[in-house]
Amino acid sequence: MSHEALENLLKEDRVFEPSLEFAAEANAQPEIYAEADADRLAFWAKQARLLHWDQDFTQVLDWSDAPFAQWFADGRLNVAYNCVDRHVESGHGDQIAIRFEGEPGDQRNITYSELLAEVSQAANALIELGITAGDRVAIYLPMIPEAIVAMLACARIGAAHSVVFAGFSAEALRSRIEDASAVLVITADGQNRRGSVMPLKPAVDEAADTSPTVRNVLVVKRTGQEVEWNTDRDIWWDDIVARQEPVHVPESFPAEHPLFILYTSGTTGKPKGILHTSGGYLTQVAYTHRVAHDLKPDTDVFWCTADIGWVTGHSYIVYGPLANRATQVIYEGTPDTPDQARWWDIIERHKVTILYTAPTAIRTFMKWGDEFPQSKDLSSLRLLGSVGEPINPEAWMWYRDVIGGNACPIIDTWWQTETGGMMISPLPGITGTKPGSAMRALPGISIAVVDEEGRPVGNGGGGYLVLTEPWPGMLRGIWGDPERYKETYWSRFPGWYFAGDGAKLDTDGALWLLGRVDDVMNVSGHRISTTEVESALVSHPQVAEAAVVGAADETTGQGIVAFVILRGGITQPGGDGSALIQELRQHVAKEIGPIAKPRQIMIVPELPKTRSGKIMRRLLRDVAEHRDLGDSTTLADPNVMNLIGAKMETAPPED
Ligand code: WTA
């Protein structure tokens, strides 16, 4: 599409209505909104009862101890049973659950019967290792089937998993193990990334050596590379899992039994352990996957490209799709291995029908060029989804046009680690969509956009996004820190959940997300706190002070820009400073992980601060985005910005 054609399309503020064929077959029909509005709790109870309960619940929601919610509290269920056994028992044991493709090209199809046997064996292995209900198990694995098996095995025996993204550093892993007092770590020898074999176990060794709670490390053999071995602690997955009975009788747990902890960045240096429980969470992810992804278990091939290290992998690879008996593709590697058509090749060969991915990926593919998707047959696709950050209208149109062949509805889905599942999204057979808008709250979900004082802004207005009623998949707290839970989410607008996102409603009432309003950056759809990166920088011996901002970035949404003051009043490090800057970037990668490496580091003589000593990040963002400086009259030293601005103009950006 030419630039001009795109402009015209967007100018018209065009609404893309679902096709009649799609609408007729859609899982959700228009009455669903009225049904949910008429009796919200009855609506959720109905969604919950699509799961298998060993004991039915009598109360839907207990909100008497708000903001601590209990959903379906006296009901009992087993999450793994709902995701696996139930489908085998209903006669679908031969259906493929997972179509795994490794980066080197190895493939493995796993049916629901096979998944049941493996999850049962893994559950028995965990029991042999002394894991009991209520324990915490850290999982640090690449995108291989064992990651899913490990999560389900924990769920099956009532142990809470804490999955740590395999791109995080040893230190990030260690602090998460410590916070949750994890007793077991499940990892692999290594993983395949961009055609090479990358080690994983050394980071676990480093973390486990200094984590007194860890009794064992269970190691999946993925790459076959050499690993250090601690015979008192380490066990090969193949040794202990394969010799177990492939049968395990699932126990039922109360609906509010912890299912998992997942750490996410907040506005302080310490990540928050977001706690999710069983019945409400599973209800919401299964429901949203059914109505928004419109899964047809007998015919669809679903592909969510997230990593299980993030909440999208938990909710829309493991729990939602498996609860709904999906057949899904799991891909281990990077999108440009062996070439930039890898994803499209996967879609062609596996005949993927539903694709769920992130705007940063879409923008990267746009940059690589249309010839890659056009070299493959993508006609199996019937629905496209987006998640993780605002999708700009240009990327939305490209996704629709080049990937979806103008024939697939797009769902732009807003939600968070904390919300457990989708909250705002079009329903693909019902909602007309505008490129770049997440449109409206899902049935059963209540939201508002409010001003500073908490007054709804109404159509045509902008402000803060709040969630005005509890929902089943909501976080139940921050692990070990109930005060921080109340303070972070429930104190800004009493009675309402404050999401930390800005939003506007257009004159038609469609909702547009405007990005974070706090000190959390969104880089390639990953949340990273400015304070976390600042702490990592100041832990380097040569750094006295650091300020970090997220600056607009064409591909990644935001890029990390750091302003650093060196110790000892040095304003010009030796040479041109580039060696030190590289070292600082590596240092951040070591402290947090490569995703947190600053795009650009500026060595500056001073930072802009208010008289009370607070860093004015807004001004630094103006500099980083090459804007005229905003109001700087509250600065303690108004000259500082001239010094920083001059630096910025002469410094070349990093690779
Ligand atoms: C952002 C990811 C705009 C938002 C599921 C939110 C989005 C944060 C969208 C949560 C979207 C997520 N449009 N922004 N469709 N989806 N976000 O916890 O800022 O990794 O607060 O959960 O991502 O990120 P998280």
C-alpha cells in the first residue's frame, strides 16, 4: 500500500466491520454484552462452570476484604486436569496439543494423551523430589515442550511455579528465587538462539550456589552441551522423569489455591511477585481465549509467539489454549533463523489459523520488507491478535494487509501481568475496529477513563485507565507484600484499580491506549522499570549517579536512554568514552539481562533535579526524543539542561 493510500484510509477514520461469514460463526454473539451487563456475577459463574469443578462453588465473589478478592472460593478444581485429562476423557486423546518446532528444525507433535502421560510423570518426579502443595518452583527454561510440562506438573500437585524468562541474568534469577523461597529450579543445559547454542545452566549454577532454599536443580537436556555438575543437587530431567509411572491421580485444590507467581517491573528497583490463583484465573483466560481468539478446537491451529517467561505465555500458550483444547504451535527460536521468512514458513507448513503477537515484532517485519511474508502462503490465517504495547495505525494496517490479506479481523488486546487475562479488546465477530484502538472492555469487565480527581472524562476526553470492578483473573496480591499491593494499585483512586496506563476515548467511545504514565518503560512489549536500570548502572564502580528514561523508538516502542554521572567528577572519560559506555551496557545486561541494555548512554556532568532533589525525567525524555525543552523553571540549576542538550547533539547513538 502506498503511503498516500494509507493516509487516506486513516483520515477517513475508517471502521473495519467483521465479515458476515466470520460474524455468523463467531463464538461470541452480540447478546453477550447485554448478558454480562444484566448480571455480571452470574455471567462469570457461567464462564467458570465451563471448567470442570470437583466441587461446585456457592459464592461467586467475596469482596468483603477489598482489595483482596476471593472468587469461587468454596469451589475445588485441578488446573492441570482441566487443561489435559479432561480432553483425553472426552475422547480427544489423539488430538495434537503441541506442534513443537525447534530452531534447528527438529519437530515434535504431542497429543493430549501423550501430554497427560508426560505431565503425570513429571508430577510424580516432583513428588519424589519432595515437592508438596504450596511449595514454590522456579522454572528457567527455553521455549521447549518441557517448559509447558513443568508448569502443568506444578499445577497438578499444587506447587506454585515462578517462571523466570531465560533471557534474564543469574542475578535476576537469584533475587526471584530468594523472594519466593523456591526449593527447586527447573532448567536446561542450553538453548538454540540465532543458529548458535547458548548456555543456560551456568546462570542457574551461579544463582543456586547462593540460594540456600534451593534443594535441587532439574536439568532438561536440550542442546547436549557440556555443563558443570553438582552431584548433591543436580538431576537430569530424563533420568528422573522418564522412569516414573505415566499415571498420576490429580488432587483437587480450593479455587483460591496459588497457581503461580510471575515477577514484573514496578516503579521501584525491586520487581513485584504478582500472585495468581487457580479457579478465577483459569476461568478468565479460558473465557477470553474462547471469545476473543475465537478458538474452534476441532479446526484451528493457534500460535501465540510469546515466551513462557512473560504473562502472555502463561495465559495464552499454557492455560487458556489448553483449557480450551487447542492445537497450537510452539517455536523455540528467533524469527530470522535461518532467514527472515521463518515465521511465515511456520504458518504455511503448520497451516496456522490464529496468530497472536506483539507490535514490536510487526514493526520489525515491516522493516525487513514485504517480500518475506509474500514468499509464503498465509491463506490459512483467519484471525490476528496484538498484545503488549500500543499498536500504531501504520503497523495495524500492514498487519491486516500483508499478513492477513485483508481478510482477517484484528484484535488489539490490552491487559497486564496483574490482570491475568485480556480486559480490553474487540470481539472479532461483533466489534467494528479502528486501526490502533483496543476499542472497548470485554463483556464482564468494567473500566473507566478518569481525570486527576477520578472523574470520568467521557467521550472525546483523555486521562487514566482504571478498572472499576473486580474480575476473576485479577492478581491476588504481591508475594509477601500486601501493603505494596494496596499502595501500588488501589490508593491512587480509592476503590478502583489503577493500571498505570494513560488512555483516551474518541468521540465514538472507542478506547485508545496511550502508554504508561509511571516510570515503567515498555521496550519491545517488555516492562522495564527506569529505577531498576538506574540501580544496575550505579552498581558499577565508576558510576556516581544515573537517570534513565524511555524514549520513543520506531521499532521497539520505547528505547532505553541513560544519563550517567561518573565518580570523581570525571566528565570526559579516557578516549571518546566509547569503551566505558560499552562496558556499562554489558554491566546492565549482566545485572538484569540483555533486554535491559540501554540503547544509548550519555556521560553528563549533572542531572536536572528539582530543588527537593527529584530527577526531572520529563526533561531528559525531551532531550532523548530531540524535542524542545519543556518548562524547566523548577530546576535547581537551570543551566544543567544546556550542558546535557549540547552533549546529546554530538553523541552518536549506540548500535
Ligand atoms: C502495555 C502484557 C497498549 C500496557 C500482556 C500495560 C498495552 C503493560 C497493550 C502490561 C495494548 C499491553 N495496547 N498497551 N494492547 N497490551 N500493554 O504486564 O502499558 O507485560 O500496562 O502484560 O503493557 O505489560 P505486561
